[in-house]
Amino acid sequence: MSDISALWEAGSIAVIGASERPGALGRKPLDYLLRYGYKGRVLPVNPRSPEILGIPAYPSVKDAPGPVDLALIMVSAERVPGAVDDCVAAGVKLAVIASSGFAETGEAGARLQAEVVAKARAGGLRIIGPNCIGAVGYENRVLATFSPLFGAESVPFEPGTLAFVSQSGALGFGAASLALERGLRPGWVVSTGNDADVTALEVLRELAAVPEVTGLLGYLEDTPDIATLRELAGSGKPVALLKSGRTEAGGRAAASHTGALATDDRVLDAALRGLGIVRVDDIDELLDVARVFESERRPTGNRVAVVTTSGGSGILAADAVEAHGLELSALEPRSKEALAEIVPAFGAIDNPVDITATVLSDPSLFDRSLDVLIADDTVDIIVAAFCVMAGPDVEKAVNALSRAALKGGKPILVARTGADFLAPDAPRDLREAGLPEYPTPARALRAAAALWEVSRPRVLPDAPRPGTVPGPGADATEPELKRLLAEAGTAVPKGRIAEDAEDAARAVTEVGGTAVLKAVVPGLHHKTEAGGVEIGVTVGTAPEAFGRLATLGGQVLVEELVGEGVELIVGVHTTDLGPVLTAGLGGIFTEVLDDVGHRLLPLAPGEGAELLAGLRGAKILAGARGRAAADVQAAAELLHAVGELVQDWPSGFALDLNPVRVLERGAVVLDAALSYEAPEEAGR
């Protein structure tokens, strides 16, 4: 048993601050442990009571017979340091601090919290909390909590396969109560409060190692640790996270810069997407995803077949398939032939398959149609949608769906649009059959998309290696940056610095007779706005152009004029999660349409191409409206090369490559700029 797993495996629990007074928080855990049949040793700690609720009590946890696997500290904040000292002296390895009055209250509370954590770490004690409601492990009936949920008259307490971990105790146990109401069965519910020591992500990672867990669900408030996220993703268990705080962290840069385009929340979205972790937006969606995680059936692709008794439901389902990034299966010709023999003439055999309300008089329609879809190799997920069916009709449909699920092993989700009073037993029957049920096609398809997200094959990137090569200093010029890019295998325009007006004319000849001249001035990032760029310069106009640019106070760069293509904006900047690569279509597509994608570095194989394919303007790269197709492969290779180049650069940098021109063959970086967040960090 690991230290953290004592939350659900503890064989002995000390309740520090235990009380016999009715309504006292220190009494609730004792009531719950006794009421729900905890088989381990319960050790109340209260220096004023030799016995509580008929159980021997002890003046201190040091006096309790050991070993003590888990301590629940429920005393006032100022008494917590002493309780932690006692736990350390008693050899306790894990304590849940339920007490409030710490970092959530301000600076004084934060200092007290830091003191408590320092004491605990020095003594080898891990801490959950403070300011948390505790934890419940259903299988072993470990109720180290004072949540009012378990004081209700009737609470389902069947061990399930879902794990809920929440920084907010009230929200976490509230979500657990809603899960129970909807027929879901959590097996583990943990709140971590202030995350002062053990974080919610660490608990999720620990639970991922529990064989019985089929789905991990979390609510986070703090920015997650990327290393723990990677480990969680690598566990193979499906994960869905509700992360609060989607507001943009603005004001760091102008809107045209990639650092500003990659706000903190977008970075987290990109990180989770790359790791195959589902991000949800509210409790309802978290519970919808939880329902599909209860089943261990996993799709091998994203192609969906819809079978329905309602044309309207089928249309809504088809819309939702596309909206959630899934694909409506075209069905095999043999499947359509078979369906034509089954479905009434006024139904539909093209996906969605509408077997119509005739199923009420001929229940075999469901069985036979599902048999066809189960056997179709173009179908990975089946969504069955039916409306306002009641009593025996629903029972027949459920039986048909259960048989189909057992036959094919493909995930089958049910959209049953109708009140529960029409078929009171349907939710239970569907749950027992392992068929996730939703009230609308859209919610069923949203859950199906989450299921595919955690199931689709992916190559996770290696963790970033430690930095060994310093990046360029903050005063690095465009030519210096382009030299580094060229050495990394990225194409840049042919060119050089001109020494004077006559040399500028010679340089224009060297690059092909028509050139771009740029002012190279440290700190001047917006060259065009400052009049620092001359395009279409010839040998004859080069001296005059050189003279104008030289007045800006720096060097003059002469480069070849690169042909027409599609412009991208590409950049990398560092965040709390690590360096993030941002790329999107340039020009108006960047500033107005905000068409950009983000990926956490290092990139996994194929991620560059995936990012570009996910842009709304991907069709422009592919050659929309008669344009020549751009070299998307070269653009993707450029993204990977840039990601490799900057991997060892120090924290705080922002690299902007704007624009990158993608040609019919190749992709070229036309401009490059580098900045650091703090001047004192430049060049480190």
C-alpha cells in the first residue's frame, strides 16, 4: 500500500478532534465509519474523552495503538501544527487536514499552511488538504470524510469503477451525489482542498494504478503539473478533467504575436488534447463522460452508425456527429442491401438508419438492423436513438441492444428521448446491460467523441530533456536567428548583410536581381510599421533603399524575393506547462479570424501535420478555389524542426516566425524575432 492509497485501503483510521456531540464535524466520520461497516480499526483522538460512541479514545495519536494508516485532522487551524507533529511522532504516513483557515484565507493562512507542510515533509508525512472534505473508498468502506452526503437517510453504497477527485470538496461530493442519482456508481471520491502537498493530479495518478478503475474524473482549479499529466496519460486509463478558469490571460503581447494567441487556457487545451485527456466544460458533461467510461468497450475508429425510430432524432444525431469531430459511416454496400430487406419502404437505409415507429409492432427490426451494423467493418460506434417508447416496447429495445453489444463488442450508446415515467425500469436495465444512456442524441454523440478521444491510437512525446544548450540572447538579430534556423534544417531566404549602398546593389544581384531589404535594429520587431522593409528592390534602386533603411540606426539585410504562397504565423513561447508551439494562417486569418493551433513541446510524430489539418483554413493550404496546393508536408516538417531547435532554450523566451511562406514546394521563414520576458534573463 502506497502512502496515498491509504485513502481507500487504510486498515486503521485516527480521527483527531473526534467528538460525541451531535452535529459536530468531528463526529460525522465516526458515524459514517460505523454506519457503513468499516472493518478496520477506528481510533478517536480527544484528550478530554476516554471513550466516544462506545469506542476507546486516546489523548493523542501518539497514544493510539499503531500502526495508524490514515489520520483525519479535524481541529482548529492553530492546533493543526501540533497535530501534524503528533502524526509524525506516531509514524503516520498520510493525513487528511479537513480544517480550514489556511491559504484560502490570505497571507497569514498561507504562512501557517507553509509551516504545516514543512513540518510534514520533514517528518515523512504526506498531506491531503488542508481545507478539504476528505475521501471515500467504497470497496473497503473507508469514509474519511464529514460530507453530509453520507448522512442522508438513503445513500446507494455499491462499489463502482469510477474515480472522482476534486480540489473542491463540496463540488466533488456534490458531483458524486448527482452521479448516484443518475445511476452511476463511483468507487472512489477524494477531495484535495488547497493541494498544499498531495495534488488532485497525484491522487488521480495513484488511482490509475488500481485495476478496477475504468474511468478517472477530476475537477482542478490550479494549473496542472505537466509531468504528472504525462504519467496520467500514459497509464492507459481514460481521463476527463473539468478545469475552471477559462478566462484569457491577456496583456502580455500585441494581438498579432503568437505568445498572446497562446493564452494559458488554450495551452492547457492543447496539452490535454495531445495527451488524449478529455476536457469538459461543466458537471453535466463530466457525468455524461463518466457514464461512457463505466463500460470497458472501446472503439477502434471514429465512424458512427445511427439507428433510430425517429427521423428527427436521426438528423440531430447526424449533425452532432460532425459537430464533435466524428464521421458518419457510409456503410458497406452489402449492409445497405441487407437493410433494404429489413427497413420499411418509408424508412431510410442510408446512415442514419431509420427503422421508423414500425418497431412498435415488429420488435425484431431492432435486432436485425443492429446485427447488420455490428457486422459492418465501416462502423466503429453505434448510437441507437428512440423517442417516447414506453413500458414493454422499451424493454424489447433494451434487450435487442444488449444482445447486439454482446455479439459485436462495439460500443453502443443510447439516446432515449422520453420521460422516465414512460419506462421506469429502463435506466436500470440499460445500466445493467452496460449501455450508456442519454436523453438527447447530441449528448450521446458528445460522449461518443470523448470515448474516441481516450481510445484513439496516439504516440505520446518523450518528456523534454534537460536544457544543455543555451539559447540566443535577447539581442539576437534576425540574421543570427535565421542562421540557427538554417542549421536546424529550416529553409530561410538567401541573403546577407550589405556593408554600404554599393554593396547592397551587389547583394541584390547575388540573390537574383530583385530583393527585399530590411533594417536590422535591435529591439525593432515591427519593421514594416517603422518603415524598415523595402520590397521589390532592384540593382538600380538598391543604393537609395539602403540609404533610407540605414537611417534607422542599424544594419541592412538583403534577401531574395520569395515567390507567392500561403503565409503562416509560427511561434514558440514558454508557459507554466512548458514551451508551446503555436501556428496558424497569417495575415487577416491571424488577427481577425484567430485561426491558430497550439501544441505542447516536444511534438510527437505527426503532431505538426495534425495541427495544420485542424486549422479552419486548412482548405486554403490544400489549394481552395483554384489556388495551387501548398506544401503542407514541408510546413509540418518546419514545425517539428523549430520545436527541436528551441527545446533546450531557457525559460522566458518568445520566438516569432512571421510570416512563414508555404510554397508549392517547400516552406521558408521570411522573418524571425526573439524576446525574453525579463531583460535580466536574456542570454542565460
